[in-house]
Amino acid sequence: MVKKTEISLNHPRAKSLKTRHSLVSHVKSGVVTLAGVLAHGRGEAFDYLLGEKTTETAHAAIKTAAATMLLAEHPVISVNGNIAALVPEGIIKLAEVTGAKIEVNLFHRTLHREEAIKQLLEKYGAKEVLGVGEACSAEIPEICSERRNVDPKGILLADVILVPLEDGDRTEALRKMGKTVITVDLNPLSRTAQWANVTIVDEVARTFPLLIEESKLLKNQTKKNLQNIVSSFDNKKNLATTIEQINQRLSGLAKQGVYIPEANELYKEHET
């Protein structure tokens, strides 16, 4: 029998380790695939480059995303396995604040996974979860994967879609359909980040509480004020600034020689 791994709160990467173990546990339930665990690791690597914090650039994108969702007539939050596992409560709260529908949409689609994600979201208070089973009776053109199957009451009807941890093919297809796409993606160079209208380059567990809070703050703003926020946002500039921030941070670290401050001190002691 394999002994359960206990993660000490004193471990320097306790939060990261807990997240990984949580994803692994959701693999067993069917919510997350092994490919999803690998994708999380890739994103975590980019988070190192950002300094594992929400930048001011990301804050501006979050504000724009909140305004965009509040202006929408039919906003939808698209949910895959990883996002369901990482921020289930956040999905529900954001949907409540913005009036968005929740729809399951998977690359590795099976009815078992759809039902597992639906049950997880219902556990956290979701009253309606679209995109499960035969409800996916519509298709998005130009997509070869199972993600083409959508709910006619959800993504097909939506004017604004939040697609965190998304794949680029569907983001591109949704844009070509005239839909506004918001994404949360730690990789500013990904096709998803490049094709989206609003890209939040941040980690989803940090983004969702901020997005919920920003939506609450903006909810009583006039339509004109919300439109001003959206119209003043330039996603190309947003991505360019983020890439420059990563570049500057890495250049600074390269000059220091060592990333971890404590290790720097040890280096100094040995040098003396």
C-alpha cells in the first residue's frame, strides 16, 4: 500500500505541491487527464518567469475582462478538467456575479468526464451546467477535435466566452465566428494568448479571486464607463508588455547570477 504523501506547510513550495497533488487526485475521479497534469507543469514553468505573482499588466487585463463579461448579453465560462479542479468555487462565484452560463468543453471528451466535472461543480453550488452528453448538439466549424461539440444554449449562443487554460484552435475558431474571447494563459506566446481579445497572463488560482472582486466593483458602473475600459485596452500591447517584463526580469536575474535570495547569501559567504 502506497503511503499518502504529507506536505509540510513549512515546505518552500507547499502551495505548488498541494496543487499538483490535487490535480493527481482529480485524475482518479476522471475530472483531469494525465495530459492535463502535464499542461499544468508547462504553465507553472512560465509562472517562474513571471516571478509567481500577478503583474500590473495582468491586473489591467483582469479589469478589462470583468468589464467585458458585464457588458455581454450572453457570457459563458468554458470549463475543462484542469480549471474545474483548480478553481471550482471560483467558477461558480464568477458566474453568479457576471450572470454567465457554465459549459463543460473538453479536448479528451467522454461522458464519464463530463459527468464527473458536472458533479464537482454542483458540489460547489452550480445550479446549471451546460455541455454534458447529448446537450452538445451543435458544432463549431473548422475544429477537428471533440471541442467542436458545444451546447446551443451556451457557447454557440454566447457573445463573450471566458476560456481559461484553452487550446488555440478553438480560440481562433471562436474569434472567426465573431465572438469575444477572454483567456487566462501563463504563456504569452501561445496561440490562445495571441488569438484572444483579452489575455490575462497569470495563474488561474490567483486570477479568479481578482476577477470576481473586480466584477463586483464594476457591476454598478454605467455601460459607458465599462465600454471605456474595454475600448482603452489593447491586447497586442498587453502581450508585448508582458513579454518585455519577462525579458527584463530574466536579464536582472542573469546579472545576479542566482535566483533564490537565500542561495545568494550562501554564495557571498563562500566568496568571503
